[in-house]
Amino acid sequence: MEIIKNDPDRRFPDFYIACGLQDVLLEANRSIARALSEAGAKVTYEEGEGIHDWYFWDTYIQHVLKWLNYTAERQ
């Protein structure tokens, strides 16, 4: 991560990450969101009730679609 932080030419896209509070990948998602943010990336991170399944994704796809429209308008 230090290599990324110290690279003067680094550029990141904006990131949207969502994870369920009961998801087995919760800590991994928290970790990558934190690392990206610390490296200078703009990260939108959300957590909510749920596991790694279609029910969670079906809910959060609505969030990411709103977020995508927002980021498209900014560019």
C-alpha cells in the first residue's frame, strides 16, 4: 500500500462497496474500503442487514444505481 500512496501518478476511479453485516466477507470489505480510502481513493461504503445473497444485492443494486448517476453527473 505504501507504493500506491507514494506514487505521484496514481489515479483511482470512484469506488462503491456494500456489504451485509452477516456476510462472511464483511471484514475483508471493511479492510479494502479502508485501504483504498487511505491511499487516496474516493470510496462510498455501505453496510446493511444481510448476507452474501440475492436479497442483499437486490436491495443494494438500487443504491449503486443512484450512486452511478451521481458520479456520472460529476464528470
